[in-house]
Amino acid sequence: MKKVLKVFFGVIILAIAIILSYVGYVYFSYSRINDNIELTVNQKAKEKQLSLEKEYNVTTFNIGYGSYTPDYTFFMDGGKQSKAVDKETVEKNISGAVKTIQKEKPDFALFQEVDEQATRSRKVNEVNEIENSFPDYSNSFAVNYDSAYLMYPFLDPIGKSKSGILTLSNTMIENSIRHSLPIETNFNKFFDLDRSFTVTKVPVENGKFLMLYNVHLSAYIKDKEIQKAQMLKLFDHMKNEYDNGNYVICGGDFNHDLLDSSSETFENETKEAYSWLQAFPKEDLPKGMKVATLTETKEPVPSVRNLDKPYEKGKSFVAVIDGFITSDNVKQVSNKVINMEFQNSDHNPVKLDFKLIK
């Protein structure tokens, strides 16, 4: 009996030691990336500056780290899965996302949730895959999420992730800066490790600059004050650039409802309040800034689906959370969600056609 008890308590002590060691590993490996970091620019574009009154276009696409097929569900949304099915699926989704954007022939392309090295995306270097697919575009990449190995869900852990936001430009980039966003400081910081936006500076013929913002705001944040603080830091930066006479376009995944009500537009059947579908605070936008309105509304197209169950058109919970903010010296020509039926991501891309005006 004594031997049995010794073994039992030995197992208990070992389990506690393993748990404490893991908690220590997560805690001591945590650190935030510094604010205001100048990013490496891979200069490949041949055009030296943008012209006034010429039509350009920009796309934004959250590629969901190449893991989401239409039948995929995600555990944090009430689904089951945590990682891509296999490496082949990731490669197929990245290839599909790239071809979708290439077809639009964008002057600028913004990507979010691009994994550089992650368990969840089977260690496919998606940054290289996308960069190599646009050989004539200058680009910059900023890490937006760099986690320790996360042991949840316990039976199928999501693992370690290094992921970020990638900006492409077919005009030379002056510089590109990464700015850290406020995040929760409680235990949730270990799951939403870093959030940021980047500002890419592109010369214009009149001596001003197009300040191109790429952003992916927090989705599962519970503290509304932090949500607001993220927005206000982004807005303040945009205001300063606009006040300096520059042109401002901010694109990405805002994790806020960009419509008056996505649930009414798409006739969603739900009573749940999603943290990633709060009303966009248009009233807080600086003077001279506006959310780009969709111009193709006869048959509304969503930019995101909920991942609680496989996608089914007309039945899945959908919304518009991806899009653009522009300053009033940027003339909107058109703005639409590209309907890919969520073939390669839980998001659809959005495309803005615009002109820089005098």
C-alpha cells in the first residue's frame, strides 16, 4: 500500500512540476515587440511615385493563415479545429488567395494573418510564398502575433505561432513603420500577444505621400476600453498624417461592423453578441476621414464568416468587418467585397478603386 501511495504522490508531484514549468515557460517567454520599429523594405517596384488624378486600386485580404476551407470550423468560435488539416491544404489555400488578388491586378495589396512560422499552418512560410508570387512589388512585413507554444485546446494544441501583416506596392516605398497597439494586460495577453498596424510611405508627384495603413485589430478582446484605445491610437496617427497634407488609406481587418448592421443586411439568426462585431466607432473618426462605403450593394457580399460550423450560404453567420478608411483628399471610385464564397479563407477580400486629388 505504501508503494502505491508513493507512486500516486510521485505522479501528482511530477504533474504539478510539469504544469509549473510550462506556466513559467509561457510567462518568461512573453515580451511585447517594441513600438515604432522601422521595417525592412524589399524594394522591387520600378515606379518611383504616384500621379494625381490617376486611378489606382488597393486590396485587403485576411488569408486566415491558409488554414480555412469552407468546411473548416474553429474552436474559439464554437467549432472544433485548431490547426490546418495538413500542409497541402495550407499551400492550396495560399495559392488560391494569391491567384484571387493577382486577378485584380492591384497597385497595392494588404494581407493579414500571414504566418511566417507556425504550428497551426503546418510551418509553411506564407510570407515567402506571397512575396515570391509578386516579384515586381516592393513589400514589407511586420510581426503582429508571436506566441509561445500554447497547449490549448488540450487534445489538439494550436502550438506556436509567428504571424503578421504584409504590405505590397508596385510603386517604390519610402519607408514602412510598425506601431504597437494597446492590448489587455491581464492573463489574456498571453493569447493576444501583440497587435500592431503598419504605415507604408509612398511618394506622390506633388511632394506629398500616400500613407498606406495595414491593420488587424484584436478579435477576442473582452475589455472595451482596450478596444477603444486601439482605435484611438490608429485614428490619432492618421489625423497627424492628414494634417501634414498627406493622403491616407487605411485597410485591413477591423474586427468591427463596417455596415450599419451586418446582421440586418445578411439576415443573421443569432442572439449572441460577438466581440469582433461591435459597431465601428465612426463618431470617433478624425475630421476629414470616412469609412469607404460599398458601391455594389444590390446583392450584399460578406467579408467574413463565423467559424462555428461549415460555411453554408444564406445560413452561416456573416458580416463585413474588412474594408478601408480614407481621407477626403482620396476620391473613392468604387469599393466592393470580392465574392470568393470563402474558398481559401474565412474572409473574402475587399477592393478599393481610388484617385489622389489635388
